[in-house]
Amino acid sequence: MKILLAEDDPVTRLMVQAALEEWGFDVSACENGQATWDALQQPDAPHMALLDWLMPGMDGLEICRRVRNEPKLSSSYLILLTARNSKEDVITGLKAGADDYVAKPFDREELRLRLRAGERILNLQSNLAARVSDLQDALNRVQMLQGIIPICSYCKKVRTDPGYWQQVEAYISSQIDVRFSHGICPECYEKQVKPELERMHRPLPPYPPD
């Protein structure tokens, strides 16, 4: 999984990046808040970000707020990694939009487990979005099938019930979002199909034809 690491201290950034890569993450690193915000808006931006609170230009809290106010980034999973670890700081970070909070100096195993928890949540969101898309496609197909109506291939009359055919213009005026399937009405069968079959010396099928 891709992850964006935002940390202005070069030593900490290299140390955390090494740990993330060891755990199998594809890491993109930024050293200030503006670069982090720009990276998050790219089309292929990671959906998970590990953010330092205090950074030049734009701090981690402001990034969290901007992400939560941007609909296209709503599924991003944000973890604050900061030395500010009082209860009030944790509450402030979560209110700003962070999903999780890890205090510095961090415990490697704790950080790894919190990242894996975020990864599971993102995977669940992705699977749910795929299921919703599949259901919407199925609903669209059902609606499409419900909109198919029988129409005579010759005179274009519409069959509105088993024994009644209506001019297509009159029918369409009372309908919306429909598609046409083609059949043959009794009149056209007698006037068009039957004479043609007789001319070709072919047996006459029962009406309606298969």
C-alpha cells in the first residue's frame, strides 16, 4: 500500500521511512506542509498519510482540516505522528480530522499495528465501494430490461397488452426512459410476412411466430 510521510526533521523522516519500507509500504516523503498538501491532491496520491503536527508552512492539523473539507479526499486515512501527546492534544488532533494519533518517541510495533489497522479500514472501504458499484450496475440493467417494450417491425405499432397494438407516437407520449424490442403485429403478419412465406413456398408458422 502507498503511504505519504510528512516530516520536516530529516533524521526522523529517514528513520520512519526506513521502517515503513521494511513493513512493505510504498513511501512518498515530504518535508513541509505545502508539499504534503500538493502531494495529496495528485490523481495517484496515497490514501494513507502519516503526518507530523509541526511543519513549516502548513502544520498537520491544517492538512487534516483541508482533507476533510475536500470531497475527493474524504476516504483518506490520516495518522498524526507528533511529540504533542497530552490528552488535550489528542482530542484536538482527532477533532481536526485525524483518524489516529501516535506519540513521539514512537514504539515501532505500536506504529506498525496502527498502520495495519488503517490499511484494513481502507481495504474494507475499497471493497464496499466495489460492491456498491456492482449493485448499481445490476440495478441499471434491471431498469433497462423493465424499459424494453414490444414494437412491430413493419408498422411500428406498440403492443400495450396481449391483444392491443397502439401507434408508437401515442405510446411514447405517455412513457419515458424506454427502449424498443421488435416483433410482428397480426396485421403485418397477414399483409407482409405471410405472403412472402407463401411466395417462397415455405410452411407458415403459427402466429405469433417464434
